[in-house]
Amino acid sequence: MSKRLTTPLVRDAGELREATWEEAIRRAATGFRSAVETHGPTSFGMFSCSKTTNEVNYAAQRFARRVIGSNNIDSCNRT
């Protein structure tokens, strides 16, 4: 039986540790921002799934295009 994560994990000095959701989201946003500032918006890509709702796929593509500035979004619809 597999166990699901119930709290986010972040890496500090090569080791994973539990973190709050606020810290994990802040770290993810900082990483996205750093990649875009350093390498441009095309350095960001997003993959979405056809098994989720249209609304979730729409939100994913809006985030990638409007917030990040990248058209690099794909889904498993094409496979």
C-alpha cells in the first residue's frame, strides 16, 4: 500500500523536511520567478491532463500564459 504525502516537503541543504503550505507555495513561486527572470518565460513549461476538468485545464493555461508569459503548455490529449 502506498502512502500519500499529507504535508509539503521542501529541500534544505540536500535534505527533505516537512514545511507549511505557505512556505512551500512561497518557495515554488520564488523558483518560478527566478527561472523566468534569469532565462525568460520560455524556460517555463506546464503539462496538464485531459482527465481533469475543463476548468482546471483552462486555469492552468491562463496561469502559464498570463502570469508566467509562456505558451509552453501541453496536455496528454495529443498522445
